[in-house]
Amino acid sequence: MQEPTLVILAAGMGSRFGGLKQITAVDDHGHAIIDFSLYDAYRAGFRKVVFIIKHEIEEDFKNRVGRRMEKYFDVKYVYQQLDVLPEGYAVPEGRVKPWGTGHAVMCCAGVVDGPFAVINADDFYGPSAYSTLFDYLKEDRADNEHAMVAYELRKTVTENGSVARGICSVENGYLTDVVERTHIEKRGDDAAFTEDGVNFVPVSGDVPVSMNFWGFGKSMLRELQDRFPAWLDENLPKNPLKCEYFLPFVANSIIKEGLGSVRLLNCHETWHGITYKEDMDSVVNYLAELRRQGVYPETLLD
């Protein structure tokens, strides 16, 4: 069985790291959320990491994050660039937006050669999420058996505004559908979403949601590549400058076509991220409390 790889989506980081949330310090030691993620991944058992970045930030990223991690991980880099397209396709004039999470992971073909996990660089997922997924990926499974770490909706919303979340439908422990809701607001222990900005639909806080923490068999890379041209054909004419090829779109297609499965791994951690600048205090205080409880040492992987 090949060792699982941790793939970190970091291409969204801009070239001026100083003011960006992905690299903003969240403790007195200068650690960013990505440092906590890498620490959690290391103690869960991950020893291989692939950072998906852009060439424009390569040196900055390696100086701030990558080179420090080479002491602990087998580190590789993958570059998500706009012109990484199938033969016969070109970047639409005026397009600057990346092609989305599905395209980012697709770029790992030839670098990732076994089961792998995917996370966002700027999301705090909690230690048990990594150990749960690592243990799943270590088991001997078919290449088309995948997994997703699911969070309770109430543990992923903020008091400071709306969020976008993938609402999951589950049957017998397996994902049957993920529907992206782009405007969800907290309502006490529950929430509500709107499609038109006027009418809100209540949602239970217990509903499982996707936070883009996936565990994939090797076949996912081929699926992402094979489905990309048809997706481009359908979406480029409609929205050439902003359409995005998302991981849930491909996962849904695989499930509905009976070409693979996605096991739902329930997580009882509380997600934290900096969606709004007002979220910073909450993240800092939460991590400080975890450190007081002994969940994290003073020094991480430095």
C-alpha cells in the first residue's frame, strides 16, 4: 500500500503575503493556520505533502512555508496556471480567475501516485479530522473508493456574515449528493440559505457539509482529467471569465454514474477560518484555548 499524500490547495495565495489571510499569524509565535494543519497532518501520519501554488508566488511560498517543511515531509510543488488546458483549448481573453479546485487537483497528475487527501491552505480542520482520513487512506481499497470529511453545519458558520457550504445528502454512510449553497446565514444553532437574497430556507445545524477535505483514490486524477474537456465545452460559452471546475462537481458525477463511491467520515471538530476580518479574534482565541488544553505545544513544525 502506498503512503497517502496530503495535497494543499494554496494557489489562491497572492504575491503579497503580508496582508493575506492564508499567511496571517494566528498566535504569538507567528504561526498561520497552515502551520497548524501541517502539524496535525504530521502527527496523524502524513509524510508526503504536495503544495499547489502559482509560479508567481513560488519563491515567497518556499521561503515562508515550504522550506521549513522539508525537514518533516517529502515536499513537492505543483503549479496551477491558467494555461494548463487540454489540447485545442485556450485561455479566454480577459480571464484571470483560476479554473477551480478540480483543475488544481488535476494538475497533480504525474506527481501524486497513490491515495491522497486534499485540504484548503487557509482552513483549520482540527486534529482528529486528519487522523480519521489518514487511517481511511491507509487501508487497502479500490482506486475508485473515495472519502470526504464532513462537518456539522453549525460548527462551520460565522456570526459575521454569510458563508458558502456544500450541503451533503447521505445514505448508509455514503455521499449521494453535494449541493453548493453560496449564501448561508447562522440562525442560532441552525442556519438558513437563500438563492435570491430575499427568501430563506431553514437548514438544521446537524446537516453534514463539505469543507473541501477529501480523501481520494488514485483514479480521481484520471476522472478529473477525462471530464475536464466536456466541462469546458459546456461552461466556457456561458461564463468564460468566471466558471470554475469544482471537486464536488466531479465527485457527484462519479457517484451518480456508479463509477465510484464517497464514504462520509463524520467529524466532530469545529472548523475555523477567516472568512471575514472580524473572524480573526475567534480563530486566535480558539487556538489559544486548544494550546492551554495541551492539544498543541508552543512550537509546531519550525
